[in-house]
Amino acid sequence: MKRLLALTLLTLAISGCDKAEQATALTGQCAKDTDCKGERICESGQCVNPQPQQALLSKPAAIQLAPAAPSVTYVPLPVSDAGAGPFTLQQMGMGSALNYPSRAGVINLMEAIVEEAEYTGYVTIEKAYAFGPSRYVLVISTGEGGNACPASTYVFSFDSNAEQVDGKQQVDGCSEMVESLAEGNTLTIKKEGSASVVYNGQVK
């Protein structure tokens, strides 16, 4: 008799659990974490996504980058009657040479600037600038214009890596007075005519 009573109670308990699980499945509620799919957990009878740790919720701290290096600017070079920086002036015949000591030997840059380098008369360096480690911009005046123009003025850029003039422009005007203004990566050269503007150390 006792055995029968125990068996009956066990059957009722199992039956009650099955009904509870069936009710849970029907209502979408849960009794324990395993009642929920995937990584969801049971909280207050409902399957919910687990709350991430507070540390994961907070945004990662911004990476501290080194301050940006200042942009390259024009650096004026001291100018004398003999030259400026690595450039030197030399009188020769009816003209003047503007020499640069290249790896292959001394080269006369006036040959890349004017059509007849041997008839330049005088050559004067008006302004000279370094731009970064390997670029130069020079403003020169010559007497090639003769009586028609007291001074012909040119601005040119020189690449010391390639050892060549990589851009030139004649400055508008005949005046012997030349003004220049360097601001950041911009260089403005002006006589009495239109201004010539050079960006980033290269005449275009």
C-alpha cells in the first residue's frame, strides 16, 4: 500500500512538471536558463539577452596620437652678391652663370631658365627659399631685356634630388623692384604687373 502511494505521488509530480514545461513553452515564459534558446537566460520568467559587462558597454578610450608635424613652409635663405645656399653666381663673358654643384659636376642653371644663357648680362638673386629637405625656389633678375626692359625677372623651382630645374615662370613687369611674401606653403612674387604664385615649392 505504501509503495502504491509513493508511486502515485511520483506520477503526479512528473505529470505536473510536464504540464509546467508545456505551459512554459506555450506562454513563452521560462523557469530556468535551459528553457531559453541560444545564449539567452531566464529572468523573472522571461527569456532575455544577458547584460554585457559594464566595461564592455563603455566606449573604448580614444587612442592618443602624437600631434601632427607642422606643414612644410618656405625658409628664406641668406642672399649675397656671391649667391644663396648651394647656388653661386659667376661672371662669364657677356653673361652670368648661376651654378649648382651637382654630383656630375657644376651645372649652370641659367641654361634651363633663359634661351641664351651666354647673353644674360648680369644675374642677381633677388630671393631664395628652401622648401623641405630637397626643394628650392629662387627669384632672379637678369639684364637680358637690354634697353627694352631694365630687368627680366624669373621665379624657378629646383629639385636637389633630381638636380634639375623642374619649373620656371617669368614674373610680369619690367621694374627692378621685386617683392615677395611667403605664407605657409604659398609664395607670392610681384613686380608692377600680375603676381606669380608658387605652391608647395614647385613652379608650374
